[in-house]
Amino acid sequence: MRVAFVGKGGSGKTTLSALFARHLAGSGAPLVAIDGDINQHLAHALGLDEDAVFGAPPLSARTGEIKDHLRGTNPRIASREAMVKTTPPGRGSRLLTLLGDDDVHRHHVQHVDGVPLMVTGAFGESDLGVACYHSKLGAVELYLNHLVDGPGEYVVVDMTAGADAFASGLFTRFDLTFLVVEPTRKSVSVYRQYQEHAAEFGIPIAVVGNKVTGEDDLLFLKEHIGDDLLAHCVLSDFVRAQEQGREPGELEGHNLRTLERLKAAVDGRTKDWAAFQRHAVEFHLRNAAAWANAATGQDLGAQVDPEFRHGPQSLAAAADTAAVSF
């Protein structure tokens, strides 16, 4: 199952992404965490020393090579230049399994405190004034488009802040999106924006209250969030100690139970591969009409394979084809 953490800047979504990923890893669950935030702090939130450098190359540094790998022998995709971030897989495409022995995972995964992590890459000086951060997220979108994750497997993505997460089709690539909300009016306003956009496309969201200091904070969240409020975290001495470089001790019991509730909510979802593929095709056609056809000089609507059905059956079909070819 794929989950995203979103929220207003400073709400604590990166911290919760890290806590949830470490909670999953501690339970023995197979997972990959992805830092898709412009600030790129997830590795340090997971425990990488502030002076240490994340060793694996960012996904955005090898987008061309990732495209070459994923397009495989798909006859609808002539080259890496013709493959854009929304290009959906089809027959002949290479599909990925979580932490499989493939080009993407081999090059880009580094373990941080027991959590396999991939990063998109920081917004560099050369990008200023000539690119938006969403161009770096293209490799993440392609990765999720081509991934066939199985039962009991997890992808945890720390997304960009606020409703800016809706600037690409990436927001449709998740089974559940956790919206982190502080007990403030500004944070609630971001929730309302996100709720409106998510409802338009049938995207399931659940709200996690954060930095709750007492009953007044909790009542505020309940009043403004209502039934979308799944759980909340109290202001954490554990997190503060970790952020200050001190020995953090044990996570508070209440916050640990919140992580368990988040996992239960994810596990309670039913994988809907048909909806996943439908959204992938819809946003690819939108992007093709809006900019990608002009940028590539091709009709990228032709990249949609109407016979392709995403999910475990497509993975099995690809394996059978490879065996016959061999």
C-alpha cells in the first residue's frame, strides 16, 4: 500500500513520515520511504547525522536512465525523450516489485536506521528561475506508475507542503493520504483546500492532528475536522530530543498508539488497481494536451495501451513474456 504525508509547511509531516516509516520497519514490514519534499529532510528525520550526506544518487539525477529501464520494449514509447512523468505502463514496459533486483532500487536505495530510503534531490542553484520542483518529482511518479506492490508492503512518501501537492498527478498514486494538521486556523485552511481537491477525484484522505498540547487543542481539531480526524499526536519530548541531537528515549505511548492506528487504517484499505490505472491514464491525457504533446512533438495519447491491466496480473504476464522470449 502507498501512503503520502501532506500538510502545511511546519505541520510536522516529515517527522510523522519518519516515525511511521520507522514504525513499519520495526514491525518487520517491507517498505520504501521516499523524500518528495523540496526541503529534503526525511533522511535526517530518520536518523542520518546532520553532518552526513545521503550516499545514494537522487532519483532526479538519473531520470533518463530510469525512463530507459521502465519503458523496456513497450512499442508505444519510442525513446526516453518521448516518455514524460505521466506516461503509464503498457505491454512491454518493465514493472517493478518493492525492493526488487532492478536498476531503480539498486542505484537509489540507501538504508537509514533500518529504513530503505530514496530521495528526489534538492532544489539546486541551477534550478532557480528555470524549473519548478515538480520536475524533480517526475521520477517518483514514474516509479509509482510502474510499481506493483503486494499485500503487507508499504511505500511512504513525504510530499510537498500544502495544496501544492496537487500541482501534478502524483496525488492520485496513493492508497491513502495522511493530512497532518496542527490545531491552528492556518493549518485547518490547508486541510479544507486539500479536502476539496481530494473529493473532486475520489482520493481517500485521513487527518492526523499534530502538536496537540491539551483538551482545547483536541476540541478545536474535532470542531473543524469532524469525522476526517483519524488520530492525533501529542507534543513530543521524544521528537524534540531527537531534533536537538539528544538521546530521545522512548516514543510516548499515546503517539505510538497513533502510529498503530495509522497502520490499521492503511491495512484496512482495499487495493483498487482499476482506479489506479484509470487515474494514470486520465492525468497522462491531461498533461499530453496541456503541454507534453507540444514539448515532444508527438501525440502522447497514443502511449496509452487500452489492453493493459495494472496489478499482479500484469506482473505475471510480463514474467511469462520474458520467459518465452528467453
